Amino acid sequence: MNMFSKLAISAGMSLLLAAGVAQAQSKTFNVWWFELPDTPQAKAWTKALETLKAKHPDITINFEQKTFEQLQKAGSLILNSDQAPDLLEYNKGNATAGLVASQGLLTPLDDQFKSRGWDKILNETNTQLSKYDANGIYGSGPMIGVPTYAEFVSVFYNIDMFQANGVKVPTTLEEFEAALDTFKKKGITPLAYGTVDSNAQHLLYTLALTQADDTWVKNYQGLKAPLDTKPFLFAAQKIVDWVSKGYISKDSTGLKGTGGADNLFSSGKSPMFVSGTWNNGNFATNIKNFKWSQFVFPTPKYSTGSTGNLFMVPKSSKNKDLAYEFIDLVLGKENQNLDANLGGVAIAADPAVITDEVGKRNVELFSQISGKGGLGLYPDWPVPGYYELLIQATTGLVNGSTTPDQFVARLKKAYDDVQAAQ
């Protein structure tokens, strides 16, 4: 055998070995999400991963727990690298899902949506945040993500503290403020609140929505006009007023909503916490010493909320078929019912089989909101970088370094710059 033959055989062996390595790598299904382990979604999705593994014993499932902030800050960089997973949960909205969609980093799911029957499970309302145009604006264009649950911001409240202090569930903003005042006069800081993450901006946006109509919400979320700041100015003034009256602690600037302010509520120190349904698993598991429930913040129509975050398949995914099969599983009736009975806001559960008290309440409250077309989405969605800007600016309102007028000026400048470029 001459030298060239030996080299050819050696090269062939190398190619076979390389192919074998590639094949082995393709048998690893990499999936990320940021739902905390005690949430109904994470528990239901973990069950779906177990089912997927049972159906494909030859694959290795590599799950990685991420944080919302990690993907919020570095999502584009990750998806544009060889570190992207096969499937991941990602925040919906123009500033996040829309941004990476406009960069061509995601796999269009339109064909799968029809061929796999997802269109029989999810309606147009459920999928309005799944489609983004070439500019990254939601509502039209290719489908790049699939929701499997819903979420909304409401008021978690301590039933025992309400009863002990003669406070009833408020049905107007005036009654809500009267409740805050009653607790404060009893020496109780009424609102658990944290400015380090999304918690502060969710209350701020909820207050803005008390002054918002259909036109304002559509214009704001769709970048259809320069920012009308009146609702945000009203909300910023309320935040400053509530801090000055002691309804919100100035120490809130050092707290996150998750892992901070939520603990003030679950430990029984604060009677109210304005936050999202992602807290239900934590509260259902950890609150043992008092009764608690939720009510919809009193606004004319809109609440902060939407269908849930999206499962997306990166363009670089090496196992797209497994990703699609996993989505099949989490959209299936068995997994949807499990999510609801764990306390989640399942998007396609059978109401007749929901026995969990929290799950039933979530379905009822979500129906109350969505039934009147009241999903106002989230404040950080329209503009890239708005999430961080809102954290900084809202922290400034609480610590006194930013006035309401300065607050809305910062929001308007960032918003109008993007809106004018559309």
C-alpha cells in the first residue's frame, strides 16, 4: 500500500469518526427555560421532557435553567452564536422576540403550526405575539414562537390581614388607595415592592392603564405614534405620592420582585403584592400561615398581561424535529391539564378537570380580563432597551433622584427615536 492509499484510508477514517461525533452530538437535545423550578410551567415542562426521553431512550436531554435577565440582556448574542440551544423559552414582544426575529435568528414555524395541528389548539388571540414583521413589530409576519400558557398581573392579597383590619377587596382606584391608607395608619407598609427587576414597572404600567383607552394601548404597543406620556405621568406621580405616604418603602430600591418583595408578602409582612401569575407556584407551596388570594387591579379595561412567553427554535438548532415534538407534548391536553392543576394559567386545559383552587382562580381571572379584550401587554415591549430604562427610571422615582416629569421625558426620548425610524 503506497503512501497516498494510506493517507486516503486515514482521511476516510477521520471523516467517519467526524460523522460519528456529529451524529452523537445531534442526539443531545439542548433546551433552556427561565421559569423557576417551583412554577407550574416548569413542573409541567419537566414532565414533558420525561415523556420525550421515554419515547426516545437513545437521546441525551441537556436542560439548562436560565434567568429572565440573562436572556433579556444577551439573547441576540447567544442566538447568533454556536452556543444556542435546540429550543428555548424567550420573552415575547417587539424589544425581545421581535428583535431577534428581525435579525433572522429564529426558525419560522408556520408549516409546523398547521401540519402538527397547533392551529387547532391556539387561536389568533393566543398567537398575536408569535408573529413579527421585518421590523420586529408584533402582529404580522412569520410565526417564530409558540405560547403554551398565559399570564397576567393581579393583586395578591393576605385575606387574614384584610379581615383583621376591616379592608374589603377594592373595585376602584380610590378604594384601592383607601385600603393602602388604612394599612399604613395601622403601622403596616401595605405594598411589597421591588425596583431591581420587572416588579416596579408592572405596577407603574398597571397604574398607567387606569388612564388608557384602546387607542393609547394600540399606539403604544404598535409604535403607531409618538409617545403620549399622560398615562405614564399619572402613574409616575402616583408612585412618588405612594412613597411619600409610606405605602411603598424607600428600601424597595434594593429589592427584586422575585427573591425579595415576594418574600415580604409570603412571610406575612405586607398585605398586598402587585405581580404576575408566575408567583402562584411559590405562594401555593410556601404560604402556610395565612389565607391568600388574588384580585384584578381596578382599571377600566386593561390589565398588564398576555399569553405566556414563547418556545422558539433557533435557526442553528441541530434537532428541530425534537423541538417540535416537545412543543407537541406541552400543547397536548394531558400536559395542559397538569399545568392547570399545578396552579398554572394553562392555555388549552379542560376546565372540567381542573381541581386545583389556584388553577381554577387563574382561569376565572384570566377569562375576566381576556373576555373584555383587556390584555394590555407589558411596558418594556415596544422599544429595545426599555426594560433596563424602566428599571433605572422607576428606581429614580422611588429614591427621589428622578421627578415624574424627568421620568416621562426619558421614556419619550427613547420611544420616539425608535418610533420615528419605523
